[in-house]
Amino acid sequence: MAVVSAVGIVEAVHRDAGHNFSKHAVGHINILAGFGVEGDAHAGSQVQHLSRVRADPTQPNLRQVHLMQAELFDELAESGFTVRPGDLGENITTRGIDLLALGRGTILRIGEEAVLRVTGLRNPCAQIVAFAPGLLKHLAVKTPEGIIRKAGIMCVAIKTGGVAPGDAIAVEPPEGPHIPLERV
């Protein structure tokens, strides 16, 4: 078993049965292995994001569960944006873990049973412009080296389990070299 490198907490959980930009806060969510968040429009073994379904509905769903760190909302507030957990469509809002620094294949053990595997970065989409004009440039930051995507990470569900605010999150890096996250 890999060494646990960090421990954080779940600040909030969200789901929405429709393909809406923001998700509703709930008291708990159920993670279903190989599927994602029970009752969420983006759950499924094959791709569920509408643009990807149009391109190829048989693709595997590498975006079953979306996580964002609450520290991003604190940073955005300093720039004058009010963004609350769930507003940007994440299923799990975390605190205490630098999600964007995790490597591909990292295992996240959440609560008593749920296990996720990190697949990559969420690519901020143009819907963010409709949510809050000017916000996109804070979530897709252009640098000379490329774009820094800050809109959270995507995972697949490995083990079924419930997740609720206050649950601990243990981070287990994968074996081998660190592979930086890319958009999925």
C-alpha cells in the first residue's frame, strides 16, 4: 500500500440530476464504483458530458466525480468574485489538499469506504463566462509556459461509499514517477 502523503477534509458535497452548470448542496452523496455520484447527471461508465457525448458516446467516462478545493473560492473572493461550493459544478468541495498538484493515478480515500482515482484536470468551459463575467481568466490562467487550469480535478470511482461534509480525505500517490495532471 502506498504511503499517505496528505490528509484533508470534505467541506461540502453536491449533485444534480440535470446537466446544469451549478450543483445542489446535499447532506451526503453516494459514490458508486465504476459509475460516479448516484443521482448526478455526469455519472456513468461512458462519457456523460454533453459535448463529449456528441463527439463519441462510447468513450470511457474519466470525469465521473469532480472535486474542487475551497481555497480557490477564498482566492477568488480576494479578486472580487463570490463563488460558493457547488457553484462551479463540483461534486466534492475539499479543504487542506492542493488538488491541482496531485499526480495522475493518485488514490483518494474519502470517509469510511469511498475510493477515487484521479484522472486529470477539469478544463474550464465558456459557461463560466455566463456564471460570472471575467471569472474564466482566473480559472484558466495564461502563462508563457501554457495554461494553468484551476477548475478542479476529475476522478473515477474505484470503491463504493458514502461521502459527507467533515469526512477525512487520505491521499495516496501512485507508484512510480509523478505524472502531472492534464485536462481530461
